[in-house]
Amino acid sequence: MNRYKQSQMHRSPVTLVIVVSLLLIPASASAYLDPSTGSMLISAIVGLFASLVLALRTYWYRIKSFFRRGRADTHVDD
């Protein structure tokens, strides 16, 4: 019985690898992409790019104002 459990333990990872690899094989899809799909993808990419630029710009100004605030405190007249 001990020998059976050892052989099951060795087969279990192999079986798992085989099942996962079979699940990762793509199945062919018979799908139709109409002409408006391309423009939809382009507008999604442009929107993503614009939102990333806006987020970076916002954080850049916050970082910039944080360091300027530190300088303004050092130049205060006595």
C-alpha cells in the first residue's frame, strides 16, 4: 500500500501538468469582426493613452508642488 501511494504522488503532478497544458491550447473560433470593431479598438487605445497621460500629469504636479512647498518654507523672512 505504501508503494501505491508513492506512485500516485509521482503521477499527480504529471497529470496536473497535462490537464493545464490541454486547457491552455486555444480552440479555433469562428468569429466575425465588423469594420466598426477596428475604430472601437482605436478609440479605446486613445482613451487609455489619454487617461494615463492625465494621471501622470496630475501626479507630476502634485510631486512638483510638494517640493516647491518645502523650498518656500526655507525662504521665509525672519
